[in-house]
Amino acid sequence: MAAPAQTGAGQISDRGAGTRPCAPIRSTCPYCGVGCGVRLDRDDTGALTVTGDPDHPANRGKLCSKGSALAETAGLQNRLLAPRVDGHDTDWDTALQTVAHRFERTIAEHGPDSVAFYASGQMLTEDYYLANKFMKGFVGTANIDTNSRLCMASTVAGHKRAFGTDTVPGTYEDLDEADLVVIVGSNLAWCHPILHQRVLAAKARRGTRTVVIDPRRTATCDGADLHLPLRIGSDVALFNGLLAAIYEGGALDAGYLAQVDGFDASLMSAMASDLGPTGLDPDLAASFFRLWIRTERVVTIFSQGVNQSSSGTDKVNAILNCHIATGRIGKPGMGPFSVTGQPNAMGGREVGGLSNTLACHLDIENPAHRTAVRDFWEAPRIPDAPGLKAVDMFRAVADGRIKALWIMHTNPAVTLPEADAVRDAIAACPFTVVSDITARTDTARLADVLLPASAWAEKDGTVTNSDRTISRQRSALPAPGDARPDWWHIAQVARKMGFATAFDYTEPAEIFREHAALSGIAGALGRDFDISELSDLTNRAYDEMTPTRWPIAAKRGGRFFADGRSFHDSGRMCMIPVRWRAPAARQAPRFPFRLNTGRVRDHWHTMTRTGLTPRLSAHLAEPFVEIHPDDATALQIAPDTLVELTAPKGHAVLRATITDAVQPGTLFAPMHWTAETAPTGRIDAVVAGATDPVSGQPESKASVCAARAFAAAWYGFAVSSRPMTPTSAYWAMAPSGAGWRAELAGRAASQDWEAEARALFDLPTAQAQVLTDPARGIARLAFREGGKLVAALFVSPQPVGVMRDYLAGLPDEDVLSGRAPLGRPDPGPTLCSCFGVGVNTILSAIESDGLMTVEAVGAALSAGTNCGSCRSEIATLLTSARVNEAAQ
Ligand SMILES: Nc1nc2c(c(=O)[nH]1)N[C@H]1C(S)=C(S)[C@@H](COP(=O)(O)OP(=O)(O)OC[C@H]3O[C@@H](n4cnc5c(=O)[nH]c(N)nc54)[C@H](O)[C@@H]3O)O[C@H]1N2
Ligand SMILES: Nc1nc2c(c(=O)[nH]1)N[C@H]1C(S)=C(S)[C@@H](COP(=O)(O)OP(=O)(O)OC[C@H]3O[C@@H](n4cnc5c(=O)[nH]c(N)nc54)[C@H](O)[C@@H]3O)O[C@H]1N2
Ligand code: SF4
Ligand SMILES: [Mo]
């Protein structure tokens, strides 16, 4: 089978002048922090192809399912093409003047702390640097925070406590050279797929052992040597147990410890700790400890299961303590390794985008650092105390302390905890500016001023990935309409506010040079982040820059901490005594469930890009909640029905996925759905706003809620060649190859399904074929225009049992039966999105051809042979097929 097309349609014809075929351009994937290199090719029709860059050190040519589908998301669908003020398109000058004027007036009347900027780990370093310079240096407030507060803040705080700076010691090569890789609170297989494949390749090549520590059984557990399903929030107890075992097992590194502060207190705390809170079988924990103790080369990967917790910073230090105590840090094949989520989460840390950091890993509370930055920027002022952290920032918006707000490259009305309150706060804010590539987001819909941003393939800059490698993003397409890069939005507003000299940039290279020069000052002040070698890059050298990891090898051997020296004033490493605390929200009879949240394989956050492609939407097409079979039975929740979650501050309705992958009493729901795609699927409406006391990071994985069956009087499945306008109590809509598909449900059945359907599809006159059985509550309707099927609706009192993937293709056949003509099999939900292979197809091939391995499935069906992101799910199907066979 040929490789799937990776060509995006329709980008060029509407982009006007400047479009021409070009030599392959090297750039970086705009999704996760792995930071894979991509090659962008444009043919003479202007169509874009995106392939992996074989020369990039992060991925050596590979891409995961999201990266492989990039070209399909580079079109103009949903793009915001002109600035808008109060809902009306306008010119840039008017929009910029409006923003500058309102910001100036608010500052004049209420002081600089009455304005705020909410930025994003997806902004390029140049954009981010400028946002920080603008707010901290020129507006004069530290009220700039970023969605990295929801993502990396606990790691930043943990690193600073241990190392004196926010330094990630790991490199990707460590994963190739480790003998043990421990994966804590990270679904690496779905969220950092190319790194996961790297770990699996090392396993196949040299027998690397892997351990997964996650309360859920995830795709990452497949093939792991051990899975420790600890209780949510109990990691500190587990790693304290490990530290005690390290001590008892004689695995301390006395030489390294000679340069460490805090060992005795940390050990005492660890010895006083017990494994009770983890709920783990002591033998299982003991085998993990033994493996860790006897394996010198151990890398501990961690991400949101660690960070997004009210004890997130302590979890980070509990992990770091074990590596420091054994001296297993900063040497080949060993070290703690926080993997970053967003493509430029690391760059955001370098520019100091958080409200409690300055720039280049300098500290806002350090007078010498402040003076150095102020002098460098020639800034009129610089705040001497941290500003508001994300959750508090939006509380300040709600209570009126913040009166003007600029949101760039993030969608807080969906992704912050207590999202309904956040949405209402933004709506009530006297002045909100949103810079986005589309107006169709929950946040953009609330903006007073909308500024159109150039998208990923249209702009230039740099990003830094999880292992500190700085890579270029390069433009391959002209920006459509009036879209402009984010740095330009900021520079223009700053200029109009009277800061013309300080924001007199014409291109990103100038900003990058300035950032690199400032890092030299930070380096001279003893900081880790010093890329001043790059401060005199010519424009051409910047254009041609190849991936560069800091510390730049020549200077410090490319590594940190192997020598036991830290960036604390004392130069000593710090172990931090930590004690387990329960998650902030307590389970109670009214809210008996603990709610865990996270990601799915093929979607990126609020889906403004991945949601455009049918291929990526076919893997999981609607919001769902994983619930344990015992709980489902107790609550009389049947498979595929809907579940209603209620929490003190919000509620959600989601499809039930009954599975023992989650523990009894816990639920898992993904974070991706929005008012645009499934209004009751906004899971952050249910998530409480508790935060970590040190980092301010929200506890996105341990809220409490109640669950019950949603009382649906009817369920519906609809397909249409055009977007639909559902109004039912529950709906979720996704693109399909031929148009759109939607799942629907309501509390009361309609008396007139034809009228309902005509309104849903906006087909007042199309020819209808209707089959209803009011007694059984069944209705099936098909609509044709010019004889061609354009829409269909299937209604039933139970979850609708039709062949969804067949119907989604809007076949020109009699579809009222809901099934393909006899003999044509139903492929089922897509598992391999590259080759469009469904679950049923794979299962029947396993059964009929006796396939035993992922490779055999690949050889028979191609599934899993391109990006490989679905390989662990194929392995799970193979296992379950074997289990079924054994049971028969
Ligand atoms: N497909 C996809 N990939 C992505 C993203 C995306 O949206 N989609 N987003 C990117 C971003 S910004 C980020 S931050 C990363 C996030 O990457 P991950 O951190 O891997 O993703 P999550 O699914 O948020 O959470 C990881 C796991 O933490 C577990 N967990 C929950 N509570 C606990 C706990 O108390 N202890 C432990 N040990 N584990 C726990 C959850 O069960 C979950 O499996 O992914 C990046 N990559
Ligand atoms: N319950 C729960 N909540 C979570 C999490 C969780 O695990 N559970 N994870 C948290 C984490 S780790 C993260 S990182 C956040 C992510 O949450 P967000 O950052 O809020 O989500 P995104 O969908 O990535 O939002 C990015 C926005 O930028 C827009 N955009 C795309 N390209 C550009 C561009 O070039 N310029 C501009 N200006 N805009 C652009 C997109 O259209 C979109 O609206 O969510 C957090 N929220
Ligand atoms: S792993 Fe996938 S999403 Fe992450 S950077 Fe690579 S291709 Fe992009
Ligand atoms: Mo993130």
C-alpha cells in the first residue's frame, strides 16, 4: 500500500501573490515538546507536503500521527483574516490604536497592575521574549503569566529548589543509553510518541527495562516491564519509599553527597514515610525499588501526572532527591527528565514568561538581576515582585482588579480549571484582546479586539524542545489576508504606546540576537542559560541555523550537574525533605469520584487545528469518560450511554467508556472538547481550581465529582455534507471524510423528527426519506439534493447502533437500514489514522489470518507501519484477542 497522502488542499489559491513552489524548507513541528524536525515541500500547484526531517536530532525523519497530518491543518478553514473590533472587521491601524489606547488609559487610571497578559508555551521564543519585555519592562507589571503555569510550573519550582535554576539535565541520547527508563505520570506513547518509540527501540536493541507509574493503564504500559498503578496523588509516598530503599540498599553516592545540602532531613522524611497512600502491592513496589537500586543508568521521565498536582513541586523534588542521592544525574544514560508538553514550553522558561521569573533564568526578586535586565532593556521600570499566577490572574479578572487583558496563543475559557467561571470573567472583563489564528474558539468569541495571527507554516522564529535543543520554525507559506506574526502584534502596540525605540524590530532575527545577548549577561551573573555565542548571528546565519542544544557543547561539555555543582549561591545541590499530602479536594458522599484528566493520541488541546482533519478525528470522535466496571454497574451505566458529572462549580455530559484501565472510584476524561465541538464536554468546567502552594500549578488530575447516568430520552447519530447546528442537550460534532458527523442526545423526544432534522441540517426543502416507529421511539431520515445523499439522522431510545464509519462517507445508497449492504464489512473506529484502518478490520484479520504480532498486522494491513503511534493499541488488540480465545 502506498504511503498516505500528506497534502493539504486549498492553501494556496486563496493566498494570492508570493506563492510559488519552493525548495524543501526545514522547520519544527508545532505540537509537542519532542520538537521533531519537519520538511515542508510545496509543489507547483502550491500544495504543501510535510514529512519528517531525517537530519533533525529529535526525530531522525519520524513523525507521529499528529505530525504526519500537519499539511491537512495548514489550510484556510476557519482562519481569522482581518483584525476585528467589537465584532467588526477593521484595518490594523484602527485595531492597534484601540488596544494601545485602552491599555494606556487603563494604566493611567488604575496603575500598571490593572492590566495583564496571558501567554502560551506555543509562542515562538521571539514572540515570547517580546511579550515579557513589553509587560515587565515597559508596562511595568509582572502580571504576565502563561499556560505553562498549567503545565511546567511545578517542575520549574522543583528544579529551582534543587539546582538553584530551572535546568532540565536530560538529553534524548540518555534515553538511548539508559538501562532503565521510569515513566511517571506520563502517557508517553500518546503525548510524546516519537520519544516513546525511541525508548521502545532502545528496549528492542539493548533490553532497556521500562517502568510506568500511572494510576491508569495507558497505551504507554504496553510492553513495559512493570506498571505501578498507584493512587492518584501519591507519588511523593512512592519516591520517599524509593529514597529509603536506596539508603537501606547501600546505593547512596557518598562522593556526590559531599556536595549536597538537605540529605539528612530528606532521608528522615523518607524513612518516616510509608507506602500506604499509594495503595500499591508492597511486593510490586519492592521490585521497582530493587530494579532502580541495581541499575546505575536510570532515567526518570515525568510530566503532567507529576506537575498538575497540589503537591506537584514536592513530587518533582521527591524524584530529584533519588537521583541526587545516587549521583545519577547529568551523566550519559541517567538523570531526571521532565519532558515538556508544548513546542516551546522550554523557550518560554528561557525568556522568563512566568509571572515570577524575569528573563534568561534570572530572578525577579533579585535586585542585581532586576537592575541588569532593566539596564539592558533601557526600560523605564521593572516590577520588584512576582505578578499573578494564571489561576489567580483570572480570579483578578473576575473580581475586577484586572481591567484590560491580552490573551495570545491559548484558549483559557476551555483549559483553565473552573472554566465556566473563567469564561464568565473574560466575558465581563472591560477590555479583552485575543491574538489567535481563528475566531472560532471559546475564548476568541469573548474578545473585544481580535488580532489575526500568522499560523505555524507562515512565520519565522525559534523553539526549544524538551532536551534544550533550539530549532528554527520557518515560513513556507505567505500569511493569508491581514494575518501577522505574534511578535509584530506586540511590537506594534508597544510602539503606539510610546515605546518606539525599544520595539523597533523589523524581523525575528533581531529579537533573537537581543535575547541571546541578554543571556550572556545572565551567564555572567552565574546563570545556566547562556547562548550568547548566538548573539551576533547574521540574518543569513539565523536563517540557516541548525538545531543547537544548550549549554553549547564547547562551553560546558553540553551537560549539567555531573560534577555536583549547582546554581545555588552555595554552589551545592539541594535535596528537599518532602511529605505526602492528599490531593486538595476531598472525596465525600456528595462527590465520591476522583476525576483524572488528560489527553488522547490524535488531538491537540482544544482541537483548533487537529479538529480540522477527519483523519485525526476518526480515532476518538467524541468526549468520553473512563469508568470502572464496578462503578458503572453500581450506577446502572450501560456501555455507550452518557454519564453526567457534577462538581461544586460545574458539570459535564460525556460518553461512558467502561474499562478496568481506571481504578474503582476514579474517572478519566480528556481535555480536548469545547463549546465549538461538544459544549457539555468541557471537562475543565468540572475541574476545581486548587493549586500547588509553591508553583501555583492547578491540580488538573485530582478533582472530585459525582457521576450518574444521563437521563437520555433519545440518542441520535447524524451525518451531513455541511456543518450542522445541533441544539440538543448533548451533542458532539467532528469532521468526517465526506462532511460532518455528530452524536446527539436529548432529555425529551421530538414529536416531529423531520422538522428537527431539517433544522439541524438547514435543509428546509431537500427531498426526505423518512422511516419512523413512534411506538418504539425510532426515527431514520435521509435527505437528498439532486438525488445525492446530503444528510441522514438515526434516532433511537438506546445508543444508536449503526455503522458510523460507513455512513460518515455519505454513500449513495439506501442508508435507512444504517448498515452497509450485505457482505461489506464495517471497519469500525479508525485505529491507524495514517492508513485509515479500523478496529474491526484489524480484529477480523487477527482472527481469520491468525496474526500474532504487531509486525504481522502491519504486513497484512499496513496498520502501524507509518508513524507507529497506534502500535501499542494494536498490541492491546492482539492481547485481548488472545485472552478471548483462551476463554472460549
Ligand atoms: N496527543 C497529544 N499529545 C500532547 C498534547 C496533546 O494535547 N495531545 N499536549 C502536549 C502537552 S502541552 C503536554 S503538557 C503533554 C502532557 O503529556 P502527559 O503528561 O503524558 O499527558 P496527560 O494525559 O495529561 O497525563 C499523563 C498521565 O498522568 C496520569 N496521572 C494522573 N494523576 C497521576 C498521579 O497522581 N500520579 C501519576 N504518576 N500519574 C498520574 C494520567 O493518568 C495520565 O495518563 O502532552 C503533550 N503532547
Ligand atoms: N483538565 C485539564 N486541563 C488542562 C490540562 C489537563 O491535562 N487537564 N492540561 C493543561 C496544559 S498542560 C496545557 S499546556 C493547556 C493547553 O491549553 P491551551 O493553550 O489553552 O489550548 P490550545 O488549544 O493549545 O490553545 C492554543 C490556541 O492558540 C491558537 N493558535 C494556534 N496557532 C497560533 C498562532 O500561531 N498564533 C496565535 N496567536 N494563536 C495560535 C489556537 O487556535 C488556540 O486557540 O491546557 C491545560 N489544561
Ligand atoms: S512527537 Fe508528534 S506531535 Fe510531537 S513534535 Fe514529533 S511529530 Fe510533532
Ligand atoms: Mo502542557
